[in-house]
Amino acid sequence: MSYFQAILLAIVEGFTEYLPISSTAHIGFTATLLGMEETEFLKMFQISIQLGAILSVVVLYWRKFFDFSNLNFYYKLAIAVIPALFFGFLFDDKIEAVLGNQIAISTVLVLGGIVLLFVDKWFQHPQIHDEKEVTFVKALKIGFWQCLAMMPGTSRSAASIIGGMSEKLSRKAAAEFSFFLAVPTMLAATGYSVVLKTWGKGTLHEMKGYEMILQDSNHIVLFLIGNVVAFIIGMIAIKSFIALLTKYGFKFWGYYRIIIGIVLLIYFWNQPQP
């Protein structure tokens, strides 16, 4: 992996992680279109640069994350993240197997886009406009909605925001709660991939994620560059998305997913099968 490729993947991660268009799909497509070899380090890198995106939320909403007088905020996130932790661990191998199926991911991208065209009509009368009004039961329900994103191409952001709107949250409140929920969810996924997960199982090159990073100085630099870029771009994307979502809703993102998904379906359908 070159520095240019690492920067490009990090830009894609930063822009798409908090948009309802599936960062997993876009990073996978980008790596494929760049002709990058699907190595274990590449797989781990794509997950580990979420750390930078996580920090962008914490920095932008630092008053919320460091307001220790509001313990209910932390309790709600802890409850909401439980379904993702359970099902993510349970289906980790199956999720990883789907990541290489670009046709399946493109199809999900299109189907998700069709759903987004109607979301604003389905949830027109929000009653909750602030995170403090979200109950523990509603937080848990949103956490289950987030699990839909375990199918690559769905979008964690889209699933959790729609889940929030189904629980009577306004678009802005649902988006912000989705951002907050992303922190423990993605931190767990990143920590698992870097610290706990054994990559290359069954081969002579089994390694933990951190062992691959520390394997040589080039990997360390790639890891650092990827996270710094994802952090910067993530901050820009979050601010832009909140403004666009509040003003225009989901329809734009629905059309985007459908168009990109169809283009990629045509492209990958015509590629020689391995």
C-alpha cells in the first residue's frame, strides 16, 4: 500500500462514515478500483482508520462526551451498543466473507437507496428533539436497528438514524444520537480488529492487528496517516451532513446510493470472475 492509496482510503472513510451511504462499501470499492491486493493488512487498515473518524465526533461534541454530570448519556450509549457487540462478535467471520462480494454490496447499496427515498414521508411528526429525551428503551431499540448495518453496503449511519426517527426523534436528533452511538460501536470494532482479532488464520502468517502495524515502520506511518486524514475529513463531513440533512432530508442520499450502486453493479458484473 502506498501513502497515496492510504490517504485516498482515509478520505473516503472520513467522508462516508457518518453519511447514510455505507463507508464499508465505498472503501471496498475504492480499494478494488485502485487495484489494491486484498491483503490482511489492507483489511485491518480499513477498519483501524475508523479510530480517526471516532475522534472527530468526540472533538466536535466534546462538551457532551466530557459532561460527567450527565451519566445517563453514557448509560444510554452503553445499552445501545450491546446488540452490535453481541451480533458483531457472533457473525464476524460471515461479515468478513461478504466484504469481498462487490455485487452483493452494490445491490444492498441500491436497495438502501430506495428505502431512503421514502424515509422523510414515513416519519413526519417527530416528538424528540434532544438526546436527553431519549429513554433507555428507545436507545436499545436504536441499537438493534444499527445491527442491520452488519450487512456491508447497508450503512451504520443510515440504519441508526432511521431507527432513531422510528422512535420519534427529529432528523437532527437522530443523526446526532447516531454519531454518539458510533463512538463506542466503532471503538469496539477497531479495538477488536487491532488488539484481539487474529488475522490470516490457518496460514503461516497469523498476526494480531497491532503486530501487523508494528511489523515495519512503513505500516506505522500508514496507520498514522490514515487516522489523521480520517479525523480531519470526518469533522468536515459531520458538520456538512447535519446541515444538509436538516434542510433537505434523505432523498438526495437515496438517489446517490441508487446511481452509484447501479454504476458499480454494471462495472463489477462485467469483470471476469476469479
